[in-house]
Amino acid sequence: MHTLNLEVLTPSGSIFNGPVQSVTVPGEEGEFGVLSQHVALTTLLKAGVIDIIQENGKKQSIVVNWGVVQIANNIVTVLVDGAVAIRGDSESDVAKALEEAKALISSVADSSAMIASVSARVESAAHSHLF
Amino acid sequence: MANLKEIQRQIKSVSNTQKTTRAMKLVSTAKLRRAEELAKRSRLFAQKTNQVIAEIASRIHCNKIGGIQNRCFVQNDAPETIDIIFVTADKGLCGGFNMQTIKAVKRLMSEYKNKNVNVRIRGIGKKGIEFFTFNKVELLDEVKNLSSAPDMVRSSEFMARSIRDFNDGIVDAVYLVYNGYKNVITQELHINQILPVSIGDFDCESAKNTVLELEAQDEEKMLDSLVNKYAEYNMYYALIDSVAAEHSARMQAMDAATNNAKQMVKSLTVKYNKARQEAITTELIEIISGVESMK
């Protein structure tokens, strides 16, 4: 299995660091997926969800408000302003993360349509995490 | 006897000072731990951001990509006006911490003044501002109470003015001077060129084979917002780093002060005991000589 290294950094520390199968990020020009051997690229991210498929096939979602992604030599570096990882051991943990994620999105997104679409994505991500 | 009282009073005063300095050291230790944690967590992000932006800058520099006219990425060897932003503490009693920064600013200032460059100074932190005001050096901006409580919003606002002036061509370079945290006992002075983005010692050879790939219809917009974030974040990180350094400097200074006070109490006690013995001896001699004379 080809993997690539993903690093998600926020001003208050690293939120994800490790090998992944693929990662989908919300680019300024639209969402795009990154697999191993991706061409070198640097671009901006808008508010949205980063979907990660980990090495062991597990999924994980991180909600971000702004960021920049750099892809080079099979290393994906995502620098974001604020991020909330949708994960947790219990339903209440995930619910709490969900609340935080929604607050983060509504603080930056300017249109309600965008908030709604991201919220929907976040909730489905949370569901797939739980079940 | 008056001498004895005098010494006793001194001992009391010194040991009171010692109590204060020790308390200040403990407070700084506690604050340092928090500030250090914050600085450590942010360091990685700051490094990566700088790395990404330096890479873009050097690619643009090496490959001479046409069309990118962004001032932030064009090296300027003969600036006409520069901004120097310094960060000092709001409070003193931290050894040479503030003075180091001030000296570095003065050095940088005279260096550029000799080259007939117009220098604008923008200050954060009471101590540095007080120093330059006292020495009749004009400050363009003064911000107090920010360096003791770093705040992303306020620091971004502060930085925005430099970025704007830079983009408008009023300023040709922006420098950031601050005393950063290295470890508990050492501080490290940083003089960073924020704008234009310094390319450091990036090797052009290694960049030859790779192309700068920017996805985005308008690269200008992307580079703009990236540079903004980079500059703002560097400013914020400087504040966090400076707070951590300030506390470590104060901790050290107060530790030294406590030790000095301890030494002083010790030598004063010896002095007191000597004086006491002297007084007793004098009294004894007086009594004995009185008895002798009555014989």
C-alpha cells in the first residue's frame, strides 16, 4: 500500500501527524483529493472539512477555517488557523467536538448556505465515526 | 549601641527584600511554565509557515517566474524607508532582557541611518517605549500592555499597518526585533526580516528541477493572503516567545537577587556579632578598670 505523510498544524500545536492512504482537502478552487505520488502543489484552503483515510483504513475528519496546503515529495503539510478534529471515544466526546466545529465554521463562513453545507458534512462525518 | 541597632535594621530590610525577590521568582516560574508551553506548541507552526513561505520566495527568486510582481517576494538591496518593530516587556526587574533588545534596535537603526535610510520605529512594550521616548527618538507607534498578554487580534492589527505601508510602497523593508526564549537560562535575540520575505540560504540548485506549482486562478491573491498570514503570525509568535523569555529572564534575575540578599544577610550578621562582642568587651573593660581604680 502506497502511503503519504500528512501533517496538520495549528498555531496551538500539531493535530495530526502520520502516514495516510489519502486525504481530501477543501481547496480554494474546490475540493481535491491527494494520493501518494501527487504532484508538487501549494494552494490555499477555505473553511471546510479535511477527510483523512488512515493507513489502517480508518477514517478521520478535521474541520478547518482557513489554511494553506503544501504537497511535496509525498509529504502533505497543512497549515491552518483553527481546527477541530471530529474524534472521541464516546458519543458525548464526538458531540462536543461537533459543537466546537460548528462554532468554528460559523465564525468564518460568510454565507449561511456554506455553513449549512459544511455542517451537514461534519455531521455525516461524525456519524460514520460513531457507527 | 546605635551601631548595633543600625545593623539590625539593615538585616531586617535586606531579608524583607529577599522575601519579595523570592516570591517574584516563584511567580515567574509558574508563569514561565505556561508561556513556555504555549511557545513550544506554536514553534512548529511558525517554523513550517516560514519554511513554506521561504520556499515560495526562493523559487520565485531562482526561477524568475514572470508575472509575479508581488513586492513581498522581490528582494530589495537599496531600501529607502524601513520599519523596525521591537518587542520588549512591559515590566522591568528582568536583568538585561529589555536592554538587549533596545541595544539591537539602536544598532540596527544607526546602521541604516548611516546608509541614509529613513527608519521608522514601531514599539511594543512599555520599557522599550519609555527608553526611546526618554532619549527623544521618535516612535511611529506605541503599543502597551500587549507584550505581557499576547493577543492574536491586537497583534494582527498592529502588523496590518506595516503590511499595508509595505504594499503601498511607503516602506521597503520590515524588521522585527525581539528577545526570544531558548531555554530556561538563556534568551536569544532575534532580528528577523519579515518583509520582503527573506530567502535565507536556500539553494537555487535544488530548486531547479522542481517547479513552483500554485493552484489558484489568481496567484496574486493567494500569495497576498499567505504573506498576510505569515507576517501576522510571525508577529504573534514573537510576542509569545518574548513573554516566555521575559519570564525566564526575570526568574534568573530574581534568583540572583535572592542569592545576593542571602549573602548580604550573612555578612551583616557577622558584622552585627562583631559589633556586639566589641560592645561587651568595652563594657567589661570599663567595669574592670572601675574596680581597679577603687582599690
